[in-house]
Amino acid sequence: MSHPVLVLARPAFLRWFYLGACIGLLGVGLTACQKPAPAQEPLRSVKVVTVGASGAGYELAFSGEVRARVESSLAFRVPGKLISRAAELGQRVTAGQLLAQLDPQDYQASADAAAAQLLAARSNRDLAAADFKRYQDLHAQGFISAAELERREVTLKQAQAQLQQAQAQNTVQGNQSGYTRLLADGAGVVTAVEAQAGQVVSAGQPVVRVALDGPRDVVFSVPENKLADLKPGQLIDLETWEGKHTLQAKVRDVAGSADPNTRTFVIKAALQMSAQSSAQNGTLKSAPVPEPVLGATVTVRLKPTASSDTPRIKLPTSALRQEAGATSVWVLDGSSMTVSAKTIAVAAADGNEVVVTSGLQAGDQVVTSGVHVLTAGQKVSVFGAKQ
């Protein structure tokens, strides 16, 4: 009787065994499928600067170029093939000097034809004048009628008109032949050469540009918000490229409209040349400041004419970052030691610094290095604070 009991109990024991094994394997599989815990982000060390506001005016610097007051873009008044060009870039020229030459053969032939027509017209006029004089004598003797004399007078007037037309045509053709020579309008320096020998040029196409001797201008561009700081007649300071000389210029022209490409306004200032004083052996001596050469780069330095009572903040350019078309900086929260982004408005650049007009307050701690590897809310440590 015991044998049937063992047979019935064995399958139940195996079922419980298999169920336990499956649960164990399932737990192992779930444990293997779980992702490892993310590594903790390293604590970055940053440099910060504690910003402070100042009500003092700030100096603006712009890059300018020295140009001639009058610069002529010379071109031929007739089309043709350029056979020679005597002018070279940077060459000094005098008034009336030959700069370029067109092929004059066709124009010379036209001038010769006009001269021949003038000779024929003059001969016809002389013949008509002789006939009219003879018919006047005949009319006085009563041999011809008054109507015949009037016809001879009309013939003479026609011959005279043809002569005048031939004279004008001869002058035009002579001028056309002379226009094949491009001459300098005045003394100056060749600043551009825009055509080469062998090239066929059209009438009015620029060939040579000459900066005439005389007054010099400093030309620079400013943004729209700086137009109020520049008025005609205002004196501005200039510094040469090597920084050895300081010059002055007087604003003479402020553009009335913005450049369509740069959206800036062109300012022209007349260069004021003066003597530079220096002390040698206890004696004050004045030496003339050398005039900047054409095309020289100068730094225009000026201060706003209006009083700057609004507090202004300066930041190094390394603190700036561009995000979604706006300029922003990372500001450190000292309590949580995390950084957050703040959008700022930049008014102008001053060397390696920028002037911030809004977005920050005095006392804010701004990150100045490593700004492109930080994220919002990231914890950082201060490497060194700077006031």
C-alpha cells in the first residue's frame, strides 16, 4: 500500500523544485539586465571674477584708415584696346603725366577723314562766296534778276553751314583721338590699377585710381548707438599703428545712412598735423610728427560726449558665450556652488574687455575660464576669486 503514496508525492515535489529554480534564474537575469549606476560628474574648478559697477565714462576704440581727401578714379572717355600702361601701384605722378594709352589707329583715321571733309566744305564755301560776289556785280549792272541773286545767297549760306558742321565734326574727332591718352588730373600717388595692357576697356571703365596730394582724412565706422558721441567739428584722438605718435583729427562728415552690408555709419575726420614736443638736455624742443602714409591704419580713441552716470560693468571676453543668438555668461551661486546662465547686453569692446549694460549686478561672481564645458546647475569649485 505504501508504493502508490510515493508515486503520487514525487511529482508534487518536482514541481516545487522546478518552480524555485525558475524564480532563482529569473532573479539572476533581472539583476544582470539592470544598468550600472551613472558615474558622478567630476567637480570642475573654475576661475571667477566678482564684478563691480562704475559710473566713469569708458573709452571707445575703432580702427581707422588714412585716405586722401580727393581720390580720382581715372578712366578713358572712349572705348578701345589698352596697348600700354605706364602707371604702377604706389607710383608718384605729376599733373598731365601719361598713365595709359589706347590703340589710336581707328580714331586717327576718323580724325583724318574729318579733316578732309573740313577742307572740302571750306572749298565749297569759298566757291559759293565767289559766285555770290560775281552775281552781286551782275545784279548791280542789271544783267540778272533779284530772284537769281537770292538763290546764290542761299547757296552761300548752305555752304557756310556745311563748313561749320565740318569744323565741329573735325573738333570732335580730334578730341576722340586725344582721349586715347589717359593723363593724370593732378599730382598724387597711384592707389589702384584696375586694367592691364592688352585688355579691351569700355568708356568710363576705371583704369587707374590716383590719390591727389593735399588734405588727408581718417575714415572709420561706428555702430548706430555711437552716432550721438560724434558731431561735425569735434576733435578726436588718433594713435598710429606702432603707438609712437598721437595725432588729432576733426570730424567733418557723418554718414546719413548705414552701410547696407555692415549696418555701420562711416565717419570722416580731417587729419590735424601738429608738432610733437620733447625734452632734450633740459630744453623743450618741437619736432614735426610724420604724416601717416596713405592706407595706414590708426586707432581712433574717443570718449562719449554725454555724461555716463549709469553704472557700467566690464568683463573679460573669455567669460562670454553665445547661446541661441544671445550673449550670456555663467554666474556662480555661492550658497550651492552651482552655475547658471544669464543673458547680458554688450555695449562696446574695450581692448580685451567688453562693457556690459544689463543682465548683471555688482557683486555677481562670473566664470571667466572654461565657460564652454559647463552646464546649467553644475557644481564647481573656485580656483581663485578676483575683484
